[in-house]
Amino acid sequence: MRTVELVIDDTLDTSVRELWRILHAAGLRSLATHTHPTNRPHITLAVAASLPALPALRLPVPVRLGPVRLLGRALVRTADSPRLRQVQAEVWQALDATNPLHAPDVWVPHVSLALNLPETQRADALALLAGIPAIDGDAVGVRSYDTEARTVTDCTGLPLDGDRTSPHGR
């Protein structure tokens, strides 16, 4: 499977990593302990079996990181803006998307803070991060994660003809 993800700017990235650190320092599950080199704060737009040519995505995309909430067993920080929703809908339409949770009318834009959060930690994690003020920034890059190979491909600036050779060295 392949994801299409937006990578956030340094300000938003730093703020998310700080929340990872706060959770970890409190003895709670956090993505701070996920050490795979591809781990970085991002917003997943869609998941598909393959990655055909993507629509031309105009970057940057304004993003507001909002409150922390549970999304299933994940602790997330919501992310939103009208342009972000427009970009996600464009990507969804371009892909043979497989996850119905990424359909534009049900998609919950977010950045993950902790995955598979144990039930015994949920209330503490929410209380610890309650009241964190919203922060505005931008999504500045597009990448794809290959869930089988565990590799990332930079998609920023890729032409529509399907050429996957990125001119950017991220």
C-alpha cells in the first residue's frame, strides 16, 4: 500500500515533536519512541494500492493544528483548513483509494501523537495535553510511504506524467 502525505513546516513539526516529548516524559505512549527514519509529523491524505500520477498540488497549504483528541486508539492533534480539505479531495479523486475513512466526507485531518494508546493511558494523555492553543502553519511537501518496503518517496513537484524521479532531495 502507498500513502499520500503532506509534510508540515518546521514550526508545526517542532510543536508536534514537543507533544511527543511531553507524552513520553510523562510515561505515556508517544511517537517520540518510534525511531524508524521515516517517522516525522505528517497529515495522511489517502492510501491506495498503487501511486499513479498525482494532481498538481499547489504548496504551501495552510494548516491549523487544533485540539488533541482520540481517533479510535490513536491520540491525534486535529489539522484543518479549507485548502487542506480541497487538496485531500483532489488526491482522493486521483487515486484508487482503499480506505473509506479517507473519503472526503468522513476524513478527519490530523497529525498522530500516539498510536495504539492503551485504554489505561487515554484519560491521562488527554488531560496532559488539554487546552493546548491552536497553531497556524503550512504543509510544505508531499511524500508517499510504501507500507511494505517501509520507504518514503518525495512527491513534491512531480510531473503529472507519472515520472517518479523527484527533483527535490528531501
